[in-house]
Amino acid sequence: MKTQLKLVAAGLASAVLAMSAVNAATPSETALPTITQELLAPPLLPPPITRKTPAKVVVNLTVEEVEREIAPGTRYTFWTFGGTVPGKMIRVREGDTVELHLLNLPDNKLPHNIDLHAVTGPGGGAAQTLIAPGNEATFTFKALASGLYVYHCATAPVGMHVANGMYGMILVEPKEGMAPVDREYYVMQGDFYTNGAYRAPGLQGFDMQKAIDEKPTYVVFNGADGALTGANALTAKANEKVRMYFGVGGPNITSSFHVIGAIFDRVYTEGGTHYQENVQTTMVPAGGSTIVEFTPRVPGNLTLVDHSLTRAFNKGAIGLLAVSGPDRPEIYSKGIKKPLAGAVAAAPAAAKPAAKPAPVVADRAQQLRGKAVYDSNCSACHQPDGKGVAGVFPPLANSDFFQQRPYEMAHIVLNGRNGEIVVNGEHYNGVMPPQDLSDDDIAAVINYVGVELNKGTPAVTPAQVRDMRKSRQP
């Protein structure tokens, strides 16, 4: 009996010790330093993590249903995390405990939630965070595996929520940290389905049938046509190391991501641990990601595209990285162009007097739209500054042809043109294909070039372009 009592006592003592150990472990978890995540609008992202120990990271994400431009003059109601497309990037360290607060604003119309691909657990947090407008949901998860992960809304119909802009990324840095770079950028591609045509003016609605058929009206970077062009172009200096966190929100279209004029030094395939070197184009699936690193060596504009190229030039998946620095002719020369032996330049064609349309009043919104059309459709050939490429693409800036015949230029944009053209006394002989642009876009880009690149006045109206279109031979 005494022996049994001793065994029971020993067992109780062991249980008490075990309970003490559990209680001792609990404070260590709660004693983690608490950090409130800094959230920035893309293409920026939170700064690299320098701490060497785990922390409790508090993330506050607000669901915002907002109306804004998807293209100049074209508006759309986006559903967003934090008011931006993509949603703000979350940056944590492997081993961190993340406390995520999701707020669905009272003025929103729909329930929303969040599914984070970095979460180990059913639904990625979707069930814990499904809330109606005017509510807040909170849940915690441990960041177990390093990598770059997509998050998105998972409220039914899921494809519709994602197609309206509800996606972003969470970066889980490895415990040992990431090698330092000079520039970091956050870019996501998404496909949008509007009931109007590409760049149709006014407020556009969501077209579910287009989404089901996987026929997007827009395929864009960071939520808008031209979001990374013009004044919003990314920047770097020659010889700086650039790291780009690139993802595809979808909901449907895979990206063939490429930067024209750069070779990726490293590509971390699908945002994981292993990398491939010296890569030209990398495939990124819908709901997937990649980390690319490259070092620009010479000045100029590097162009970000989906190399399924009609998406870039006809649906908006195009951006710019403006690189500054000294010329390096030993790496990239300006080149020499000359006529082939025996080639004879044709005499200049007699200029036809242009019909003088009624005066057109300058409009700032139309000029902004024209610039966006130019950046997306014209700058690749005629160059961002409009100076063209000698012997290949005629200049549009300070162009005697354009200044004398802006109305004819609208015809060329609409219908295309073959054969020789003489601009500023130089002969060009090539093919200009017709551009798949709306009447408003053609008028806008012609007036942008006339005012901004030729110091003239607006010359063409959408109605005049419409008449040109009607007069085309069937």
C-alpha cells in the first residue's frame, strides 16, 4: 500500500512539474515583442527585417470598396485590401506569430474575408475572417515557411472578388534574412473584366461572363492601365541591384513576366527557396509569385511586360523602370545605320493639303488619357520622348508631318499605313499597323502629341474619328 501511495505521489509530482513547464512556456510565447506592421502603397513595400528573433506582428488590413480610374477616363469599382490594388504587402520573418485584423468598413456593400497562402491551416484564414460590412475579424497564425505568398479574398463567388482587385502578397523572410539590395519593388499583375470595351469611357461594370470565358478586357500591373508608366515609372541607377517581388492575382491569366533590356540574375521560382540564374522570361501562375533580381548596366527605360505581348500592348500589362547613369558603349552602343549599297532614296511625296477641322478645345482629362495611350501603345517604337528611331521609326515630337497633317495622322492610327513617309526631310519606309483603339483614345493621343510634343493645339475630336471609322471600306 505504501508503495502504491509513493507511486501516486510521484505521479502527481510529475504532473505538477509538467504543468509548471507548460505554464512556464506560455509566458515565453506572450513575451514576444509586439510589432505593428508598417503598410505602404505598392510598388513600395515594408523595409527589410533586421531582427534575429521572432516577434508578434500585428497587421491591420481594411477592406475598401472604392471607385477610381482603371484607365484614363475609364472608371471602375475596385474591391481592395487597404485601398490599393494589389493590397498592401505584409512582411514578416519565419517563425513570427502574425495577428491579423481584418476590418470591413460600414459603407461597403458586401461581405469579405482573406485567404493567405502563407497560412498552414484549412482555408488560410478564410473561415475565421468572413465578415459583413461594419465588422472586424481577428485571427493568428505562425509563419512556418519562408517564401513569397499571395493572399486574396475567398468569399463566394471567389473569382469575382479576386477579379475586382482583392489580392496582395505576404513575404516571409527566412530566419537568416535576405541579402541586401539597392532597390526593392512590389508589382502584381491582374486581369479585369468590364462590360465595356478596352478604355471605353465612363464607369464600367463587372462582366461575369467575360470572366467565366477568361477573356479579360484589361491585363494590368498594379491595378490600372499605365500604373507604372510616366510619372509613376519605377526608377533605378545603373549598377544598382534591383529586387522585384512579382505576383499574379489573377483570377485567371498566367503571366510570362519579362523586363525588356534586362536579364534576371536570379529568379526564385514561384517565390520559393531555390533560384535559377540568367533567366530571360519567367512563367508565373495565377495565385503565384516570383522574386527576380537584376542589375541594370546602362541608362534608359527598361520595359516590364507580360510577354504574351498583346496583353502588354493591347490590354495594359506594361510598365517602365527608368535607369539613370553614364553611357557604357562597351556594353550597349548607340549603333550606326546606313543605306545598303545600291539603295536609292525616293523623292519626297507631294504633300496633300490637310482638311482643316473645326477648332478643338484643350481638355486636361483628355490630355492625361492621351499620355496614357501614348505610353502604352506608341512609346515602344517612337520612344517616350517622341524622337523616334533614326531610319526606322519617324519622330512624332517636333515633326513637320504631324504639325501639317494631324488629321491624317489620326487616319494612320485608325487604318495603318504602308510605304514611304518623309518627316523632317528624312525618309522612312515601313509598316504602321492599324491600332485597336477607341475613337476617344485616338483623338486623345493625337491631341496629346500635338500639344505636348509639338507645342500645338488640339486638332481632332472623337466625333471626327468616328466619321473616319464609318467611311472605311467594308
